[in-house]
Amino acid sequence: MTTPIIRIAAALLIGPDGRTLLVRKRGTQAFMQPGGKIEAHEQPVQALARELDEELGLTIDPAQARYLGAFSAPAANEPGFVVQADVFLLSIDAPVSPAAEIEEVRWIDPASDSDLLLAPLTGEVILPFYRASLLETC
């Protein structure tokens, strides 16, 4: 039996101070990358732009989003599912505020361990990838 997949677009948003933004959905515990499900008619970067606008009031230029790759991990909020994420790096210098299903936003230092409960995709895949590949080149 194959594990059901949820396709998402996610952002590694980096602020001017080098911290990265994580979000927590209403009624959940784990913090994760902002983003969301890719609709049938959308390209991943288009889905990301839509989700960031809906969830954080953040307008991005999709051309500025740097594609980091496709990553997967067990879904934090849907037991038995795997999230498959197209992940994009974006530097932002704009205010964000939680909207739609987002309950809370937190800026964290991506180079150190956080005391937050992190979704598997964030804690086990994206942040370690960022530390290993991108922070080394900075």
C-alpha cells in the first residue's frame, strides 16, 4: 500500500537579521514553514505566492523565489500522510501577521536548535538542509 501524499509549496523566509519565519496553524502544536497545498491549476511558486498572501498578508514577487528543491517528510497534522514540498528561499523585509488558519508566527535563528515543537519537514529536513548547504556559503 502506498502512503498518501500531500503536495505543498513552502517557503524558507529569511528576514534582514538572518532569522527564519515559522508558523503554527490554529488548533495544532507544531511550527512549520509557511506555505500550503498546491491546487491543480497552479505551479508551485504560484501556490506559494497565494498562500503567503492569504496566511501572512505577504506579497512576494515569484521571480525572486529561489527554488531549493523537493523535500518530503511525514505530515505533522495528517497522520498516515507524507508531505511532499517544493521549497523556495525568499529574503523578506516586510511585516507579517497571522491570518486565515495561522494562529501564530515566530522568527527563529535557523542556525541553532529551537525550543519549539517543529513539524518533521521543518525540524528534520528543511532546517538541517539550510544549515548544511546555505549557511556554509554565507
